[in-house]
Amino acid sequence: MPRPTIAALILAAGKGTRMYSDKPKVLQTILGEPMLRHVYNALAPRFGSQPFTVVGHGAGLVADAFPDMSERFVLQEEQLGTGHALQVAWSAIVSAGADYCLVINGDTPLVSPEALDRLLDQTGCCDIAFMTITPRDPAGFGRVVRDEDRRVSAIVEARDFSVAQHGPATGEVNAGIYLLRVASVGPLLDRLGNRNNSGEYYITDLVGLAVDHGLAVEGVQCGDDVSLMGINSPRELIHAEAAMRRRIVEAHIDAGVLVHNPETVIIGPGVVIDPGAEIFGHCEIYGASKVAAGARLGSYTHITDSAFAAGSVVREFCHIESAEVGRDAVVGPFARLRPGTVLGAGSKVGNFVEVKKSILGEGAKASHLTYLGDAEVGPGANIGAGTITCNYDGKNKFTTVIGPGAFIGSNTALVAPVTVGRDALVGAGSTITKDVPDEGGAIARAKQMNISRRLKKS
């Protein structure tokens, strides 16, 4: 018998009023990534890039954030509840030819592939399965109602729950993640109503309808695993981010990364760190950054989308974005590497140096107080303190080329486009506007004039 096929559907149309932001709730960030990205990551092992996503509020913004997923977006023009979202997306699910549909909210960034596998294990066993948790505070989550035999009879939204009508509360609540048999649930969708305190169509009402029609319903109990809960407020987002931070840092430590002062280290979910790397808190690493074994990242450093080769050292108080740091290269302290920076093996960018869209060759040095923008610096070149490349004329940007072994004296301005040749020397305090030949020398400053200085006597 062939294994049942499963489609995935993410509900991401809500505004998230309690987040106090015009931004769609699923675009609120956790460790530098939108919440929806974390959900996609959790689904990827089983569904790849194939989940459907229901969007509504700020749909254009969500599509801009996830252009690779937008072909499978379903628009919910009016946000009339989770049940309505399922109705809107149902034709896409049916067209996909799936036997089952996994439904998950886009505001559950802590959910893991392993947790989802517990629910997916119910495939072929029932018509509706959903995950339940028993948190310390059930707050506004839907209450799970069971009969005397502990069988699920309904899910009742918190504001509609009544002890007189539904019996004493057990503390078990709905986590909002469902597994639906397409053939069984389809006929029930038109029966969903909105006669409740919110006037919305709830997906949770499918459970009661299924029980009334004699379908098999299973609540998969997950204890107090609050990682399955959605995020509805800034406080909940902050707590979720803290939990994810701890989870990621501990995983890197277990894999062999040496993390000093780990409670102050932040590592994004897309960061790759090889065993044997060394990180000192406070340090923040985000995006698609990669850190090789033997690299050392110092305290109070903020890193995004950057790569660090073996033996590279980032000293304290640096800001690095979209840069590549080569083998045994040294950065900082107090350095800034902007997008497009590439540091060759053994090169050095020292304190109070800013580099933007520039390449430093092997062994090149800019040790202090320098700006290098749109520059190509050859191997072994030495850039003196106070040097700047004047790369912008108010309309266009130009490149400065500094040849291998060249020496640029302190307090020099290189007005691009300009080339300083191999092993050339530029005198301190120069403003260079013309090319300097290989092994040549250049000095461009006004002749010193000493003038008398008479002080008025009072």
C-alpha cells in the first residue's frame, strides 16, 4: 500500500494587533529572521520548498520577504478566522492531490521538525489529529474537551469556554497544529459557522464536527512543550527569542564550538560554525555567516552574512557585514567591515579602520585610522594611519588601486580613479590625484611656510 502523501499549509494572514505594529505578524523577527522563515525551516526536512502559505494583511510585504515561496501563496482577502483561511486554501490543497494536510500557524517559530514528526506519525490512523500542550498558563488558547473515556470531543476557544457547559478545565490546550485527512475534512468545511464571541470561522470547530460525524479524532499530547505555542505579543516574542537563542548556542557547544560566556552570545539559525571555532561573549552572529575551525571572534562584535577562515581573528568591538576574512587575517579592535570587503590571508585591518567594497591582498595592512572604499590593495601593501580613498565625487564612485608592496604614508588622500604602482611610495600628508608608477615615489603637498607670530600685549 503506498504511503499517504501530505501537503503543508501555513496560516500567515493575520495582522497581529497585539504586536502594536503595522508589519504583518509573521515578519516580526526572531534572531534576525522573520518568524515565518523559522516555520519554513521546520517544514523543510519533510516538505522542502513546497508548503502553501495563506497570506492576507501585508501580503505584498510577505511576498517581498519570501520571493522564493510566493508562487504557492494563497490570498485571504478578508481575514475572517482560521477556518475561513482553510476554506480559501482548500482548492489548492485538493489540486495538489495530497491525502493529508498539515496545517500550522506562521507565528510558531520555535516548532522543530522532530515535534512535527510526532504529529505526522498519525498519518493513516485518524481523520483529524492535532497537537495539545499543558502550559502553566493556558492564557487565551483553545481548551481541549475530553469525555469520560478521555477521548477528544471538542476544542473550545478560551472566550467561549464555560465550565457549566464544557466541564472543569483540565489545563490541556490546543497548540494550533493539525493533520487533516483531505477526503474526510473536505465535506465538513462548509459546515463551519461563526456564531461565537468573535464572529470568526474557527478551524478548531472541525474537531467537534468530526466527532459528531463519527470520524476518528486524536489529540497528540505534548506535555508542557511551550515551543509549540504561537506568539501574540511583544513579551511572548521576547521569551521565544530567548528560548531559541539558548537552544542554538547549546547545540553549537555540544557540536564542539568553544563559547565563552555563552549566556551573552547570540547566534542566528542560519549561521554555520565548525567545531573548534572560539567565540567570546558578548557576540552576535546573524544571517548566513560561516565560521571555520580555528577562527576566533572577540567580545562585543556584531556580525551579519560574513565568512571567517581558519586562524582568522576578530578582536573586540567590531562591526562586520557581508565580508570575507581570510586565513590568519586579523580584524580590529574597533574596526568596521562593510559589504563587499574581502581580506586576504594574513592581512590586517586594525583599530578605527573602515573598509567598504574593497579587497586587501595577502599580508596587506591598514593598521589604524583609515577608510578604504572601492579599493584594490595588493599583497604586502602598507596603508598608513589617516589614509582615505576619496571614492565618491558626488555623482559616481570610482576605484583606487594600490599595487603589491606599496607604502602609503600617513594622512594621505587618494582621489579616485587613481593607481599607485607596485612597490611605490607615497609621502605622508599627500593628496594623490595622478597615477604613481611602479617603484616610483610621490609627494603632493604645499611647501611649508613659517610666518612670524606676534602676540599682543595687554
